[in-house]
Amino acid sequence: MAEIGIVGLGRMGANIARRLMRAGHRCVVWDKDPAAIAAVVAHGATGAADLAGVVAGLAAPRAVWVMLPHGPPTEKAIAALGDLLSPGDVAIDGGNTQWKDDVRRAKALKAKGVHYLDIGTSGGVWGLERGYCLMIGGEAAPVARLAPIFAALAPGRGSIPATPRREGRAPNVEEGWLHCGGHGAGHLVKMIHNGIEYGMMQALAEGLDLLRHADSPQMPEEHRISVDVADVAEVWRRGSVVTSWLLDLTAAALAEDPDLDKYSGRVGDSGEGRWTVQQAIETAVSAPVLTAALFSRFASRDEGHFSGKALSAMRAGFGGHLEPKA
């Protein structure tokens, strides 16, 4: 059995703790909301009154996983842990952070003898049952020490067929977690992952929007075709080359509400898409699809297309993201 501190018990942090406890690991948890702490303590966690209490509740060498929104909340928590942890301990940022911030934080913590890992975590609100794909940056030694934690969080091989000719490569990658490289590498890989996600979601949403309007009055009457978009999404799930979890979520949303009336079509973005486009500019790599997908999200806030509603439905499905307010 391993143990770890979890700071931030929102949509993902609480389920990370629950999944670890299901695997027999001990979690010491804290959140600014006492009700959030109580909910996780009810599943077997040890609650703490503050960050200092989390650290005090763990045996050395300690590991504390921060799962907070990027920006000031995470910055303050990591800085505080730098003062509370001891040499040999590990501070982890499992949220969505600009990878360059990881390089800076790791350098500051190293001066105090504290290790730092940046972990891009994908799985959203479904991670408790499905597991989390983990993309890890940092030094090899703390990654190796915390391997039991990562193995418990990852989805495992499941029913996915093995990729041919991967013999001799690290088996943990097929389990769903990867040490991507040095400090910042985990969040860099997760950032690009989310940029790709933007593009995939946009392509699905636009395609379904085209089908929904195939009977548009703009077309000559003999060329108008009425298509049941909900059924199309369902049949595409069954063996087509665009089969994906995003399509699964879209099909489920359309089955419940074919017009997606509960969504306005105003699509939010949580930062990673912008950072991906910035990375493309800085490295002079052409990324027109990912860039256009980001700009389409901006445009959705002044429009109300069915494609925007489909994007909102996907975001709500995998991450519980709410639409931005007008």
C-alpha cells in the first residue's frame, strides 16, 4: 500500500482519491470546501484541516498531488508545499498547467530538495470507472517510486488490442501511463492532446451540422435530404473509422435530445487550445486545423449553430464543463 495527499476535491480530484482508495492506497485529502472533504472521507480518506495538515498526515518521503485550476490557485498551493515539504518529498501538479510554468516551479523546488512532477491527466468525470491516462514529466526516481499510484489510476490494458511490434518497450505505456520526459514534458504532451481534442470535436460537430441542414431551403428541392443525425452518430459508432469516445458522448447526447436544446452553443475553452496555438507559433509548426478549432470556439459565443451545441454536449459529457455565461 502507498499513500498520497490530494489537494483539491473537485470533479477530478475527488475521484482520483476514490480510485486510489479502491486499489488499497491511503489518501490524506484537503479542499477549501469542508463538504467536499467530508464526501471523500466517507469513502475512507483521512481529512486534513489545511495544507500543513496534509503534509503532517503523511510519512516521509511524502507525495502531494495538487488538483486545482491553473493559475493562482495552483501557484499558491505549490509555493506553500515548497515550504512545508522536506527534502526527498514530491509535489505534483495534476491539473492543466502551461508547461513552461513547470520548468520554473521545478527549479525553485529543487533548490529546497523537493521533487516536482507535472502530470497531464485525461479522463474527466469518468476517470473513477474508466481510469486516467497519465502523461508525466519530471525526474525518473520519483516517477519510479510512485509507480504503484500511477498504475492504480491508469485504466490498464482492458480490451484494447496490443499494438504490433511494441516488444521491448515500457509495458506501463500499454497500461495507460507514460513518463514523457523532463520537467514540463507531461503538461506539454497533455497540452497538445487537448489541442488535438479541439480539432476532433470541431470536425465531428461540423459534420453533424452539415447533415442536420442537408434539407436546407437553400438547396434546390430535389437535392434536399432529411437525415436523422442521432441515428447517424449511432451507426458511426459501429465500426466506422471515426469511432471514438467523443463520438460515443455525442451519440448519447443526441439520443437524449436530438436538437440539443439544453445547450446554447456557446463553447468555452479552458486554456490548453490557446497554449497549443502559441506553441505552434513559437516553434513555426503549421497547425491550421487546431488553430481554426480554437477560433471556432471564439466565434460560437456570438452565434448559435448546431455545431456549437454539439461541442458543448461533448464537453459536458467528458468533463462536466458548463457553457460560458453570456
